Amino acid sequence: MNAYDLDKLKERLLKMKQLAEAGVGGERAAADRLIRRICDKYDISLDDIDNEVEREHTIDIAYLWQRSIFRQLLGLMRIEQYGDLYADKLHLFIEKRPAGHRGRGKKRRVIYFTRYYTVCTDAQFLELSAKYDVLTVDYIKQLKSFELAFLMSNDLLLPYDPDKPQTAPDEEYKIASRLSHGIKPSEFHKQLELKD
């Protein structure tokens, strides 16, 4: 059996398994026996079929930049795995539900609970969440260097800051130095003119 036929067989088995799970009593047992018989005949593991089941997976997203990173990862994975054929695959869904109220009178407003989720296989979600975790940690690290880079690009860096202990790591300073070259310095206009 070639790879194409094997994939088609797995798709059919997956549909049969979903129908079997929806069935009751004898229907479910008969469908399970048939699925096992076909799996044994073609040497297919039931785990292989389960790994292709798409489920909802919730993602912890608190900030817009995190949402942007996750959306980009989903888009890249969709192109890599499905090409342009399946534009409906791998999207970030947002569910908002009222969670209560805050304030009184005219200032009273509804507080919403927001849940971000995607529908994909367990293997896809494992890859997505691993990349997402690495990228968010790296983003925060780079963001810490941005403040220093901004001060460098505008020549505002003091030789010594009495309010902060001198514990800036060399790595952060190197990152900030590279970042400062790409930051356009702010333009100042003198408000007070000196008179002769």
C-alpha cells in the first residue's frame, strides 16, 4: 500500500472512530471491533489515528504582542503543512464572555473573560506552544534591552545612575548597542533661546 492510500485509509478510520464514539451500546462495540481488525490487517497503530484528531487547545495570551506572535506561528505552520489549499485551517479564535461588572453609576462597565483557542492536533499544538514559549521569553528579554538602546540612541545614557545598582549584564548592553543603531534619535527644538 502506497503512502497516499495509507493516508486515505487513516482518514476513513478516523471518521469511523468518531462515528463509533458517537454511537451507543452494540453500535460502538461493533465499530471498535471493525476498526481494530482493519488496523491489524494494515499494521496501523490506533495511536497514529488519535494523533490526527483535531481538538480545541486554549492558549494563555495576556497582551496584544503575544497574540501577534501566536498568529504568525499559526500562519507559518498552516502554509508549511497545508499550503494555500486549506485557508480554513489553523486560526486563532477568540471567545468573550461577560464575567461581571466594575464601578458604579455611569462608570459601571462590563468586565469580559477572554479565551483564546485554536483547533489542531496534539502534535501541532505541542510544536506551536514550544515555539511560542521560546519567542515570548526572548521578546521580553529583548524588550528590556530596548530602554537602554533608546537612551543610547538619544545620548541620554549617564555614566552612573545613583538610583540603580550597576548590575547591567554585558549581554544586555551588547543587545542594546545593536538595537540603538536602528533607532532614530528624537528631534529636540529648543524652547528657550539664549540672548547675548
